[in-house]
Amino acid sequence: MRKEHWIAAAMASTALAVAACGTTIEQKAATGAIAGAVVGGPVGAAVGGAAGAAVGHATDDD
């Protein structure tokens, strides 16, 4: 169980760090999804995409 927590924490931090790459919300979501997929497979892709979209909306200038 502890290993799963470390994997989830690593996946979330990696997805958030990489999700900041890009200029548009779509680019940030795609980058986060790819990073999440590499770290955690399909579930990681969903988490990474959501994190990328959230970062994209948070850093949007509008």
C-alpha cells in the first residue's frame, strides 16, 4: 500500500511540473496527459490531463 502512495505522489508532482509547459490550455493539458501516461498509464493520463487543464486555466491571462 505504501508503494502505491509513493507512485501516486510521484505521478501527481511530475504531471503538475510538466503540465506547466506550453502556451495554451490545450497544450498544457496534452503535455500533462502525456507525462501522466508515462508515469501511471491510462489513469495517469487522466490525472495529468486534468492537472494540465487546471494549470492552464490558472495561468490564463484572461
